[in-house]
Amino acid sequence: MQREEFFHALDTVIQAPRKITVLSHVNPDGDAIGSSLAFSQFLQKLGHEVEVMVSNDFPEFLAWMPGASRIHIYDKESDICDQILESSDLIAILDFNHISRAGLIQDKLKSLKINKILIDHHRDTDFDVFLCALSDTQVSSTSELVAETILHYGEHFVDESIATNILVGIVTDTGSFSHSIYHPETFSICAKMIEKSISYNQIHQLVYDTFSENRLRLLGFSISNKMEILDEYATAIIALTKDELASFDYQVGDTEGVVNYPLSLKKIRMSVLVTERQGVIRFSFRSKGSFSVHEVAQKYFNGGGHTNAAGGTLTCSMEAALEKLHQILPEYKAMLNQD
Ligand SMILES: [Mn+2]
């Protein structure tokens, strides 16, 4: 669906005041929270009754975001969340496109016959029929798409909260403007947001300069002690067991960004962070250039995402997970060694 077609369809959908639930993905990141809050604040201005919901809690470094305290966390209050979902007229799906990414909310979502709209920048949308969908992989973030949507309705809708939330989404999904920039409009949109937001320096500081001592030491340990370099495959792997995470008093979000560091090595094309959580092994993939970690994650690790950033999970032991990862590398050897 092209932009004009989407805006046209959205016009009809949001004309009359409704009860709308804005839903984003499990393990929410800055873009999930930023896009959801900004879109909900815009819908509220249009007179809708809006709730924001995610499956599980978001990291502490996003808790300051305008409106974050009113987000419903499904695993903390599933009864209230079920009631909200059941009484909704419309569900807005933001920053994900596969039902498994709804986390604990997926079964409820499947059982409800409620109209849905989608705004997302991931590949291969396939889980549902939407009243209207804005799906574009050539943008930095879902927050950028939400900003485009709001700006389409008029710059006067952008206030300090909306602008700040959008900026958090774009800054975090581009690694502070270091990747996923596909066109100059990303910066034009940011310029418009910075005019209205709290100071950009402050946003950056609030998001990035919030480490606990344990988190910084975990990062140091991950790189010094745990980074495995496979020169043959231009690949780096960092695997952190449950016990290792616990020894640094792991908190949600503490491994955020760890996977990016090995890519700063000139010779590395793909970086993989493998972490052991309750019963599952989580994979986070990053790459440089045209090598698609989305394909690797989708084919072998029940996941997906973007060309240069993707995730996946396996239900097995850490040893089995690492064995599988090593086993599939030869298939990609030629591609990983291309310039
Ligand atoms: Mn995103």
C-alpha cells in the first residue's frame, strides 16, 4: 500500500472517535515504545480513547519517555489487558508484523475479531488482514513512519511529547544515526521534531548515559572474555550464559547494544549475540552491507527482522544453539567474505 493510499484509508478508519489499542512487540525497544506513544498521543488529539500495550516490560532507560507510565504490560496485568483488548474497536499494530512478536498477547490477538491497522518497517508482512497498512522497509524506524503520518495531518499535531517520543525511536533504531538511514528525509523529519522536543542532547543522555556499573562491566566482560572471532567467516560471536548474566546482576536491557561492538572491527561482517534466558536461547544478529541477517534468522532461528539487524530464538541448550550457529556458517562463507 503506497503512502497516499494508506493516508486515504486511515482517514476513513479514524474519522469517528473509537476505542483504540496501540500494540507493539515483545521485549519492546526504543522504537516500539516511541512509535506507540507518539501514535497514541496523536490519536488522542483526534478524540479517540487510546491505550498502549506490550507483552512484557521495557528497559528502565525508556521509563522517562513522555506517557511511558501509562503503558499496559500484559504479563503484569493480563486481566485488565484482556478487558481493554475485548472492548477495543480497533487495534493498531506498530513495529512488528509477525504474530509471534506479540508475545503473550498472541493467543488473545488471534481469538479477537477486531479490525487492525499496521505501521511497520520489517520485512515479509504476513500475519493478518489489515484495514490499512503502512509497511516500508526503506525507512529508519516505525517512529519515522508515524512521524510521516502525523505530519501528513499537519505539523500542528506535533507537540513536545510526540516529538520527543519520535526522536527516541529514530535515534535508537539507527544506533544514533550510524545505520538504517536510507534517505535524507529521515533528517528533515528529525529537524522538525527537534524544533518541538526537549533538547536533543538531553534525549541522547537520557537514553544512552544510564548504565549501571554492572552493565558496563558486563559489556567489558562480553568483549574481553567472551568474543569469539571466526576470521574465515568474518563473523564474531558473543555467547552469554544465564549464570554469567546473573553474576553481573542482569537487568532487562543490559545486553542492549552489546552485539554492535564487534562490527566496529574492520574485518567483521556479521556479529551474533547469543543469550540464555528462561528456557530459551535468544539470538541477536547484526551485519554490515548487503549481507542479510534477516535471511539467516528466518531460515534457521525462528526469527527475522531487517537486512542488517535481526533476531531469533531456539528452545535448546546453549551448547546445542552454538553448535547450530557454527554448522550453518559454511553455507554463508562466500557471501560473508564479499566486499
Ligand atoms: Mn523498529
